[in-house]
Amino acid sequence: MSIIFRRSAIPMILGIVNALIDISSHFSLEYIIEGIENQTETDDVRDKPIAAIQGIHFFYPL
């Protein structure tokens, strides 16, 4: 499943992301946050129980 994380455009998206993380944790699934483009988005998800964070904020595609 993919969700475009644009908190500035749709403030409710963080609630959806949190719900998906809670569901994945309940079923012992790993969750990877993709598409992180800036420090604000990183700060929003850094303390969540996720397997990894990726996006152009960390590395540009090759």
C-alpha cells in the first residue's frame, strides 16, 4: 500500500499514517515509510515503530 505523505496539503494524512502503523504493529508486520522529502516529514515519523524511512531527504535516486 502506498500513501503520498504531504502533510502540508492534507493535514489528516498523518492520522491515516499513524493508523496504518498501529495496524501493522498489531499484526507484527514491518512498515517502511517512503517518500520523505524534508526534515519536517522526518520529524513526524521518526519516533514511530517502523522498520525504515526512505526518501529524497536522505538520498536522491540513482
